[in-house]
Amino acid sequence: MKTRLPVLFIIITVAMDSIGVGLMMPVMPDLIREITGETVSEAAVWGGMMAFTYAGMQFLFGPTIGNLSDRFGRRPVLLTSLVIMSISYIIFAQAQTIWLLFVARAITGITGATFATANAYMADITPAEKRATSFGMVGAAFGVGFVIGPAIGGLLGQFGPRAPFYVAATVAALNAGFGYFFLPETLAKDKRRPFDFGRINPFKALMRLRLVPEIGSLALVFFLFSVAQNVYPSVWAYFTTENFGFDSRMIGISLAIFGLCMALVQGGLIRVVIPRFGEWNTAKFALGLNAVVLVITGFISSTLLLFMLMPIMALGVIASPALQGMMSKATSSENQGELQGVLASVQGLAMITSPLLMTSLFRTFTSETTPIYLPGAPFIAAAALCALALAILVFSRAKPQP
């Protein structure tokens, strides 16, 4: 029981991060329009800028949060972040100006960087050979939250666009209270290191990865994979509307099914695959599978085949915990927080890069002047990124750990 409660707390915390992102989707356009009085088209521009702000804050503050957890421990960072997250949702609910929405979105981006601390916590309490599975559980929690979030947001949105934020604020506060009583510290004081301001610059943190060829190569593979995977949230709604004529209801259903498949893979199947085949082989298989599936998605024209392909799409997400497990094994216990902070920045950078790249490709290949009409072009580009990541993994100096 002593072990299960902290793990439950971590899972709920990560799920809260993704629920917070998901519940905004159905109500954010109405909230922006209510505040600005502008059209849906203009509200979409504001929404895109907020998404950029969120990803940018995760990128900038990932190393800071990770280093703080290496200095002061995982517990205070996680609990403080939950309290601040709760406050940010209250700001959303009370905001009367657009700039306050940006402030709240920036804060949720910073607190969302605690995904790194959650992974560091799991690394602390898990043997090295089982960390990839634990990272998969964290990923599954994120996937479940992303399925639940839009459903909650849409349901509560019937009571007004601000209602979901009050509920999210309450849940985050309750989870902070739960953690206060049941979350033990996992980083021993003799394992902590002084906080170094020179290590919180995300750009310098990324550059330092070059000093460790094995981790540097794996981090590059992780970045390319993350950019490729972000093709789904970046263009899924536009792609399915253009290619299959989906309305908002069908888009929501397809995203929920896809998210559920990912949660099942990361929470269940990964427990069998990685222990049996190892992180190295799992990562190679998953990257290759992603490349093939993304190419098929780029050319698919049948709605039935799209839904049949979703479980195989979801299977490819096991590359992420496998790569994280390899990097975690190669990192000392006192630097787990810093590693996960850097990886949070890598993911944040991918979340910034992918929407800009994928939406530009979609617009280029669906415009009236395009020489080649291909709505699935972003998925083909994502397949190329996965193929490149696989090549780097195989031919770099990143060798599997025994």
C-alpha cells in the first residue's frame, strides 16, 4: 500500500496535466469569443498563439523544474506545482481580458513541465531494468487524461465556458492535499546536488547532451520521434475533415478511440513487450512500425480502414518509454531530475516545431494552387522523420545497455 499510493498520486498528477489540456479544447473558442467579442476564425488565431505559449513555457522551464527536483526533492516540486496549477485554472475561470488567458496558459505550461519530475519520481522508486515500463504507465496516464479531458470539457461546457476550469482547479487542489498526506520523498538528501543556474538554460542543457554521445544521440532520436508523433494533435482535425468529411462529433470520437488505444498500449502491452525484447529492440521496432503506419495513413481514403489502423498507430508509442528507459539507465540517480527536465524541453521543442511544420504542409498540399493534392502529406513527412530517427538509433554510438 505504501508503494501504491505514491504511484497513484503520480498517475493522477500526470492525468491532471493532460485533462487540463483536453478540457480546454471544447470551451476555449467560446471563452475567447466571450472575452474578445471576435469571430471564430479570429478566436482560432488567439488559440494557436496560446498553444505556442504553452509549449514554449514547457520548453523553457523543463530544465528548471528538473533541477529544482534534484536540489529540493520530488515531493515539494510536485505539490507546489499542483497548487499553482489550481490557481491557474481559477485565473482562466475569472479572466475578463485576453492577456489574463495568456498568463494562465503560460502558468499551465510551466506546471506541465512537472511531467519531468513525475518521471524522475518513478525512476527513483523503480529498478533500472523496469523503468521503461514505469514510464509507460506515466504515458498511459497522460493518454487516459487526454481522452477524459475533452469529454469533461464538452459536458461541463453546457454550464458555460468557465465551468470546466472551476472543476479542474478543485481536482488539482484535492490532488495536492492527497499528495501532502500520502506522497513520501524519494530522493535521499545525500543524493541531492546544489542548484546550478548554469544548468537551467534549456538551450545549454540541450548542448550539454553532446558531451555524452550515447544520451545525445538518443535525445535526438527522441526529438525526431516526438515531432513525428505530434502530427496527430497538429493536423488530425483538419486531415479527417478534408479527407473523410468528419464533423466535430466524429473528430472527437476518433480522438477518444485513438487515445484509448494509446493508453491500453502504454499501460498494459508495454509491460510484456519491453521486458521480453528490451528497450533497444523495442525502440527499433516501434520506430520502423511508425514509419510504415504513417505512410499508410498519408494515403488512406477509407474511414473503416482508418479506424482499423488506430490500434497499430497506437502500438508505435512504445518507442517513447523505451528511449526514456535507455537514457535513464545511462544517467546517475542524482541527475535523473535534470535528465527528465531536458527531455521535457525536448518534448516542448517538438510541440513547438510540429504544429508549425505539419499545418504548413497540410495547407500547401490542400490549397487550390497545389500541383499535388495530398491531405496526408504531413503524415508522410512524419514517416520520414521516424525513418531518420531509426537510422540514427541504429548507426549512432548509442548502444543497448545490458
